[in-house]
Amino acid sequence: MKKVVLLLCVMFGVMMPSLALELDLSVDEEIRKNYNPSKLEQENLPPLPKTAAPSKTVTTKPKAPSTTTTTTSAPPKTTPVVSEPTRKKVNKNLPGTTLTQDDFTAIKIKKGTKFRLKSNNLVSDYLREGAKVSFTSLTPVYQRYVTIPAGTVFTASVVDSHLPQITGNGGLVELKIETVQFRGRTYSAHGKVTKANHKKIFINNIKGKRQYWKGVANQVEKGHKFYKKTRETSKKLANNPVGVIISPIPTVVGVVAYVVNLAGSPVFSIGYKGGRVSIPAGSEFEIKLQEDVYLSL
């Protein structure tokens, strides 16, 4: 039923006047009146205008300039030469050494490096200025690129010295490290002593004990002892009926002596000498470098 209805709708639509096609043949009729189609086919078209034929241009390739080629033989193959790296040398004067500044490539031992040493000689305030004292290192010191082994010898010179003085000042020895021996060569070194026989050293002065205040105390102690003796004497006299009269006299004398010693001890102690400096060989020292040291490898 649906198909029938659909077919009727299509037929109805085709048969509608609005959808009818009307061909306009008036144009074709007009063409036939004015033109004979068969005659048009036989007529030739007008000839084309004549134009001059293009001239042929001959392009010649430019000849390459004649060059005489010379054959050169290839350079002989050679093995590359590897140059050894240049070793920089230290531009520094080295006073007191057996080497010049151009003799070696140096390794620097930095300023402030410390060494533990033992003395090979007696260090005493009897040593005069210019005397030499040698030391041997007890432990190795490790630096970059180099190790200073135990047994390295350092040499010091006495800069100043004096015996104990009557002002209570003790003896004095001042040492200055001057050289160090490394691998059979001697190098300049500048150092000071920081410890001597396990005691700290200040301003590089190895000093004996200052005895001035000890002298003051000794003077006061002398006055006190004398006073005690006079007191005992007074007690003994007081036990005797005859000595009672004079028994106060020893005590008074003892008091006077004690006061005189107490008040005069600063003056009396001026003549009290200080302590000696005498450090036996084999004692332990510590030194510190005050300048960089340059060693050859």
C-alpha cells in the first residue's frame, strides 16, 4: 500500500504544469535563416599573418683557458712527532741552596707547615750568635705531590742568646731555621721554633724561668723565718725570772726584720738571677715554616 501511494505521488508531481519543461527553439531558427551550416563547413578560415622566422642564435661556450698542469707528488707520510710537555721552572731566587732558580721544577711546601723534630745537639744559653744546631724530623709530612719523610734534617742558626741576668731575667736562646735537606740536596727554609721540650715557645725565644718574683717571695720568707726564731727566743727568756725583762726584745727585732724584708724584697730581688736554658740532645721540638719552601723532584 505504501508503494502504491508513493508511486502516485511521483506521477502526480511529474504531471504538474509548474514542473513541465518548455524548450526555446527560437534561437536555432534564427541561426538557420542567416547562416548555412553546410556552407560554413566548406569555407576556409582566413590565412594567418606571416611573421619573420626567428633567427637562430648560436651560443658558443667559452673555451677554458689553457693551463699547464704540473703533477706534484704527494707529501711523504711521516709519523707525527709528539712533543713532551714543557716543564715550568720556578722564577724565584733560592738563597742558601746549592741550586739556581733555573735548575729544577719545584714543588712548594706551604708557609705554616709544621714539623716535629728531635734535636741533635744541646740547646743552651751558652751558645753564641751564629752557632748551628741540627734537628731530625720524627714523622713524615704529607704535601701535594710530595712527602717529606721522617729523618729529614733541618739546620738552625742561633740569632740571639744570653746567660741569666741579675735583674731576675732568665737565659735566652733564639733559633732560626735556615735550611732543609731533601733527597741529598740542600734548600733554603725560613722557620721558627714553636715548641721546645713539649713547652710552647712565644716570639721564637727559648727563655729560662724568670726568677724575680721568686726572689721577692724568698726575701719575704727569710723575714718570716727570722721572726719565728725571735719569737721562740722570747718564749725561752720568758720562762726565766731574769729573762722576763728582756724577753720582748727578740720579738721586736724579729718584727722589724720581717717588715724590712717585706718592704725591701722588690729591691733585694734585683740581684736574684733567673733560670738557665739547657735542653739536652734528643729533646722534642716543633717548628713552623714562615715562608714557602721549594723542593726539586
